[in-house]
Amino acid sequence: MALSSIFGGAAPSQQQGTTSNPAASKVKEQLKVQIAQELAVANVTELVNKITENCFEKCLTSPYANAQEGCVDQCLAKYMRSWNVISKAYVARIQQASTSGEI
């Protein structure tokens, strides 16, 4: 299933019978943007939840001590570096797929 079908797009063979409606196209584009924004927020929320869960579980013991800050800082930095690498690779793949007509 292509991403375009998730966002309401149809395969070229399915689009032949449709008429061009500028108002419908505008609404469709607005929905795509809204869905993309909601997915971005969901991804960031998931990142924060995973960071909190993993880093704090790994680094913090009771009672809290200042020495644990270094562990938390390093863990957060690793997560953010990983997140950035994965995000860049994901965006590059999406762009490559869209330019090759797969989306």
C-alpha cells in the first residue's frame, strides 16, 4: 500500500474517472498537512516517552544524586543523535520514493 492511498490519493489508474475540483484539492492538501503535523507530534511524544522511560530507568536510582546527571545527559544526547540520524534517513527515503513515483 502506497502512502498516497493512506492520505486519500488514488493510483493513476483509479484517477482517470475523477474530475479536477480545485476546492476539493485544497481541502485534500490541508488534510495531508494536518495529518503530517499530527504524525510529527505523535513521533516527538513517543521519543520523549522513550527517553524518559529508558534513560531515567537506566540512570536514576533512589535517592537521586547529582552524579546521576551525567548519565542522564549522555543518555539523552545519544537518543537525540540517533533520532536525528533516523529522521534524516527516513526523510531521504520518502523524498526518493516521491521523486521516483512510488508514493
